[in-house]
Amino acid sequence: MANSNTQIDPMHAEEIGHGNSIAAWTLVGISMIGVIIGGIAFAGHNPTMVYAGLGVVVLGMIAGWIMKKAGFGVGGARSGSSH
């Protein structure tokens, strides 16, 4: 049974958001590609490609940050009405 205090608690009335935005999903998608590259390279004992995968993850972080600054983050001007 739910605690009745959570119904009046203002912390539970706020929308969390969870970074559900175009910028966040771009960051996650690019980073996933980098992790897959790095993981396969690690299993194949290829340190150069491991670092290349790490570089792709960093590029994903930069792309997400740029997109957030461009208004595609949560609450941004270009993020759409659902965010």
C-alpha cells in the first residue's frame, strides 16, 4: 500500500524528466557505438581501437552538449512539446 505522505509531498509532484530529449538520446546513441567498438576491440586485443572507441564516446558527449546548447535538451526551445 502506498504511503499517503507521498501524495502531498511536493518532491513527488515535480516531473523528473530523466534527460529524455533529442540531445540526450544522441549522446547515448553515439556513446553506445563507441562502447561497442571498444568492447569488441578489447576482446580482440587491439588497444588502438579501444582508444578509438573511447574517442567516439567523447565525441558523443560533445555532440550531446552542443545539441543541448542548441535547444534540443530537456525544456529547450527545439526539444518539442513533449519534453
